[in-house]
Amino acid sequence: MLFRPKLLASAALFSFSASFAHANAHANMTAETIVASVDGSNITLGQIIMLRSQLPEQYQQLPDDVIFSGLIEQLVNQQLLGNSLDVEPKRIGIAISNEVRSMRAGEVVNTFTSASVSDIDLQTAYDARFTDTVATTEYNASHILVETEEEAFEIRAMIDEGANFAETAVEKSTGPSGPAGGDLGWFGPGMMVPAFEAAVLMLEPDAVSTPVQTQFGWHVVKLNEVRVTPLPTLDDLRGELTTSIQQQKLDAHIITLTESANITLPEEGQFDFALIQNLQLLED
């Protein structure tokens, strides 16, 4: 980027400063107001405004007069360099065509992404997402894993006689959660093997199961806590739903345009895809 916050010592700039100062005295300035000129090529207020809006954040914090000076310098330098170009490469015109197409499309996209979405549409989208959804019940459990049924029943007896579950897990459990007192954290339906989950579902908080077998061994399970995670409210998802609805409307608009347009594309086998890497074609 050529932006530098200092004045350009250029005759082309200073020769125009008086006329700009006169124009600046009027309140009816427009985007077409000329603020500088280089060998007859004008630089307008609109061009300055557009460049300023695109500056990186660190430049946005500078005073307006400093930014203005830097942008004038940048544009004058660019105009001087551009005027010195004798032959314009084909790639410049191609790049401009691409940029114009992109900017025109972007304006249409912005009309959709900035359009307000009615409460009725939001409610409809919310209901469609959660019609068949129920609040999720989650479980927090601990377990002691051993190899044999006999060991599991011995441990269950120890717990019944008052042994601390977590301490016993640290001492006896062969599972990876043993050092953490057997703590498995929170989990929902389907996250544990069926036999283990069935044992958890039969327990009340703080209750300990009879030994249950899975492919991993024998478990003594303690249910620590149960919680129900409520569904998010419409307000929780308002931003997400708004974006989704706007995108759906944009997609529908593209489909409508596509169906009514006369579009031709290369037929299969008629295009050499390697050509898209041939930069030399931009120089011919």
C-alpha cells in the first residue's frame, strides 16, 4: 500500500489547492467534486471517501486531515505512474472486468444480507428446526472398572459399607478415569455403550449400580447428577436464523435468475483445464 500520512511536494497538487479550497467553502459538495488534478486527470471527493472506507484499522484511527493528505499523495502518485505507462497490458482490462462483475454482484448480495427479516419468518424457521426436537437430558457419572465380576461385587460391597467411591476408584479402577476418581464428566444419550447407559438410566442421583458388564470389563457406576439442557430460545438464535433466511432468499434469487438466463458452458471434454494456469495468455 502506498499510503503515507504526509503532504506530497508536487506542483500538480499545489497548483490545484486554491481551487479546492474555494470548492471546500461550499456546503453542497458531492462525490463528483474535484479535489486534485494531475495533467488533466481529476481526483474526486468520492474517490477519497471510497479509499478512506477501505483503509486498515490502524489507519482509520488517524486524524482526517492526516488521512486526507496521505490519500491525496497515494492517488497523485498512482496517477503519475499510470500516466507514464505507454502500453496497457491486456490483464488490466481483464482484472477490471472481473472487479466490476464482482462489485455489481456484491451490491445485489448486500441487498439480501442487509434486508430485515420479519418475526413471522423467524418464528417459522425456529419452529421448523425444533418441531421434533426435545430438550436433552445429560448425566454426570463416575465408575470403577475391573476385569472380573467377582472384583466388581467386592467393590460394590465396599461402597455399601461406606467406602468413598472416588478414593476406591483411584485405588481399584483399571480404566483411564481411575486417577480422576472414576469421573466420566457429562454425557448424553447414545454417548456410552448400551449396557452402561442402561445402568445409568436406572439410577437416582448419588445411587450406585450393581455391577454391569460391557466389552471393556465390569463396571460399578455412580450417578452424580442429572441435568436437562433446554432448547435455545428464538432470541438465542435470532442472528443465526436471520442469516440463514437471508441466504435462502439469496439462493432462491440465484435459482430464479439461472432459470431465466441463457447460459452456455463448455461441454465435457471440450476444455483443457490446464489453461487456467497459463499466465502468458494475459500478455498476448
